[in-house]
Amino acid sequence: MARPFRRPTRTITENVHGVDVAYDVPDTTPVVRLPFNLDALLRRALFALAIVMTLGAIIWGTVAIGSMLTLLAPPWAAYLVAGAFDAGWAACLIAEWLLRYDHKRAEAPRNAGVAMLVVSMAAIVTHGALAGPWGWAIGVIGALVSAAAKGVWAIGMHTIRIKLDPKYEAYLRALQQKTGTELALALGDRDHALTQDRTVRLRVALEARRGPAETTVDQMTDRPQSTPVQAADQPVDQIEPTPVHAVQATPDRTADRPVHPDEQVAELLGRLRNGDQITKQDAADILGVPPSTAYRRLNAAKDQLRQYN
């Protein structure tokens, strides 16, 4: 059975008669404890209260405004839309927290949050006024709940907001701009690579569906003509044509060339892995296809090579 409180230990490694052994001994090193931080505790308590008040304001505003909107809409739609009134200025609080070190950029969510809060309070007061003679008082009290939550948040933000010098604020903004640019470029490279991969797969699928490529004008090879051979003592009218196979200088190498598009891409990929520098014309000569087709095969092979790397 494991002990609920286990004393800290440390491992010691020693050599005993030529054998390395490791064993645990009690760790008597004194533990350094940080002093009690009252400021941090109070700061956490302040923001905990602000969160609780914000949740209460959102619930009250949703109930009040939702019950008013049920006069014109179904209950599910009315309460869903009513939650957006207080949720809007609460979202602006989150944006203001994220931009607490940049007062210029924090002004936009701060002003937008105040505007949304005023709209929410007006809606709550209107709901109270429709409830009866003294309903407006209840509406004002309910609206003050949202104002109090917003005020506590403003006080909390004031306690942690640090006014940076212009040069440090510019430095921080430059770092954020650099980080955002690198992230945007990385996302752009990823989207470009994914688009190229989908394009290559689509082309390979379409070419595989079409079947073997048909012979085009660029693929037509000139057949060697029979050349009359005249001996030194042979009359001109008795010259006989030499058979075609006798004057064919180079062997036929088209038999071992890949025909299927996937095989052609694999052929070029293997040569690129070996370090060969292949151009569009080189690919056309290797595969025996038109330069336009060779260009597509070569791009597909390069894309696959980048994926493997």
C-alpha cells in the first residue's frame, strides 16, 4: 500500500567492486519556499469576483431581455439572441486583457465594450418598464448589475495595466508584427503545399483515367529511309535499295520507356533522388513524350521529392 506522504529521496550512483550500482537515500536538502505573496492572492481574488459578477450579469441580462423578446419570437430564439447582448461586452473584456500592454490597440475593444454595455443596460431597463408601474426600478437595478461587473473589470485592468515607454511599446509592437508575419507566411506555405499536392493528385488521377497517352506529332519518330548504295563498278540503273534494318544506326530504346503516368513520375523521381539535374527537355527525351507532358511529369516528381524530404 502506497504511503500518503512519501519523503523525498535522491538517487546515488557508485561503483562497488567494479560494478555500477544505483540506490536511493533520503534527500535532506532544505526546501526553499517562496514568501507569502499577498498581492498575487488579492489580484486573483479580484479577478475571481469580476468573473463571478460577469456571469451573474450575463444570466440576468439573458433572462430579462429574453423574456421581453419572447413577445415577438420563439423562446429558444429569444433567449439565444438575448445572450449576445452581455456576451458581446464580455468578449471585449477578453480582447482588452490580451492587449493590456498596447494602449492604442486596446482602445477599440474598450470603447466597443462600453457601447455594447450601454445597449444591454437600455434593453434591461426597457424590459423592466414593460413589467408594470414599478418595473422600471427593477430594470434599473438589473442594469446596474452589468455596470458593476464592467466597473470591477475596469478596476482590475487598471491594476495590471503597465504604461510602457514609447520605445518599448514600439519594440513590443515590432516583435508582435514579426511573429504575426512569420505565422502568416508559414500558413501560406502550408496552404500552397496542400494545393500543389491536391493538384498533382488530381492530374495523376485524370491521366490514369484517360489511359495511355496517344501518339502526337512530337512523338512521331522519323523512320529511316532506304538509301541506294552504288558500288564502284555497278551501273546506275542496277542500284538496289538497302534494307531498312541495315542502315538503322541507333538501337530502338522506346521499348524500355515507362508508359503509364505514375511510372513516368516514378522514373523522374528516381533520377532526382540520385542528384540528376533534369530540365523539361531532358524529361521529354527520357520519357519520349512531348515537352508539355514532360513538364507536368517533372513537376509532379519534384513535388513528391519535397514531400519525402
